[in-house]
Amino acid sequence: MLRFAAIGIDHGHIFDHVKGLTRAGAEFVGYCPKTSIPGLVENFASTYPDAPQIDRETLLADQSIDIICTAAIPRDRAGIAIAAMRAGKDVMSDKPGVTTFDQLDDIKKTVADTGKIFSICFSERHCVRSAVKAGKLIAEGAIGQVIQTIGTGPHRLGQSRPDWFWKHDAFGGIIVDIASHQIDQFLFYTGSTTGEVVTSQIGNFANPQAPEFEDFGDCLLRSDKATGYVRVDWFTPDGLPTWGDGRLTIMGTKGYIELRKYIDIAGREGKDHLFLVNDKGVEYIDCANEELDYFRQFSADVRDRTETAMTQDHVYEVCRLSLEAQTRATDISPKL
């Protein structure tokens, strides 16, 4: 049985990692309680009362641990991942796995030196059942060849955020921090191994108290197979009964798919709504019971040294495109 631990509990996505790996049959053996958000660790401890709190150096030194999960402050994730791989462990990181090109270079070198897996759990695909179903429909040819994706990732800012949340070097910029989800989806659903950034923009429209923060970002992507548009923001209104109305439209040569991932506003209850339109007609698919394959596939990759969850090159390319779109972005902030 695979054994895993958590180092870096600074984002709620760590719950997805633990739940997913546990369901895939791995054993959760402990976590480092060091955090920038004490309330999050308190919630974590109450959710997993049997998991011991162990300092990170002890976890890294434990040769019986196969996997380290991390959802640390974004700027710290690469360092934790590198330390874990050098200690002989595979890594599952929250997005973004890196916040600078130097970190990406260091990750690549460490993977090459150690032969370990550096995987990023892109939760808006890997932990969304409608997104999993969309991939299967595309593989079956339901909409023909995919030629464009339009992905939006709105988020709610909320009332309480840690200090690092507002610091650019800590979160890496809005495209790196959030749009890496949509960039991952563009590459995956279009079957592209590489891409280019056509144009990108970032802005701070409503948070003058935090001049380093960005509350809006978008970019246009292109590959040899398709194009993709991405928009992310922190403008989900308080009246929406969830944190964001995340959507994805996938256009093919024989039809299109629309995902309403977290809510169907003024429509059906629940989440994971998929709409399929092709030559056969219009179909609504409730994806609530779709299996989340990523954690099972990742576990198999750790055991078998394969790349079924995603290739290492895919992870690198998402990181590269995210960083390039961020660093090349035109700042369209109004004068606040």
C-alpha cells in the first residue's frame, strides 16, 4: 500500500488530495501543521483526527513515505516539492506548482536527477466530474476534432485572506495562480502537446488597498490544433450561492460541449452540469456519479513508473505557458 503525507496546508485544495488518494487506496500517515492559516489546519485536524502531526523534516526523512502532497503558499510549493523528490518521494502539488521560471528550471532538473514524479492536481479538471466526462466524450468523437476552448474561472474574494494572498511574489500573479487551470484544460481537451501565448492582460480594478494584487486576467492561446481563450477574476458577487460560476465551452468540428461546473444559475440544482450539442441533437448529462480518475491513475503511476494521469511534459508546458502569459501580460489597470 502506498503511504503519503502532507506538507503545506495553506489552501483548501489539500483536502482534495487527501480524500482522492485515500479513496484510491493509499494510506494517509501524517501532516506538518505549519501554516499561514491556523483555522484551515484546525479544520484539517478535525477532519482527520487520526492523522498525526509531524514536522516536515521528519516526514521527508521517513523512507516509508512514497508521496508528499502540498498546498503551501504558492511561492513555497516548488521548494517543498524539490526537497521531497530529493528525499526519494513523488509529489502531488496544488496549482500553481511554480511561480517563477527559475523554479520551473529547478523542478525540471530535480525530476531529471531523481526520476521522481512532479504532478500538479489541476482541481478544476481532475476534481470536477463534468470535466472528466467531457474528456471521455471527446475521446469517443462526440464533437469531432476540438478546435477551440473558452474557459472562465471567476472566484469570490471573500472577507478574510492571509497577508501573502495580496503579495505578487507569493501568489505569482492571477494568470499563474488561477488561469493555469484553464491552460491545462486547453492543452488537454485540444490534444495539444505545446502552445503559444498570443496575447494576455492583467489588471487591478477594485482593490487599490493592495497595489500588488490582480483581480482580472485573460489570455489567448494557440497551438497547431486549436485556439483557446481564458478569463479569470475575483468578481463573483456575494449573491451567487457558490464561490464561482466556472464554465468551459469546448467547440469541435461536429458539435460542442458546455460545462457549468459548480452551478447552473437559475436552472438545475447542484453542480457538474454538462450540455452536449451535436448532429444527434441536444443532450443534458448529469455527471454527479462520474469517477474522478486522476488519483487512481496517479497512484498507479507511482507504483508502475508510468504517465497515465498526465505526462510530465504536460505539467511543464502548463507551467511554461502560465508563466509566459503572466510575464508578457499588458497591465490594463485603471488609475485607482
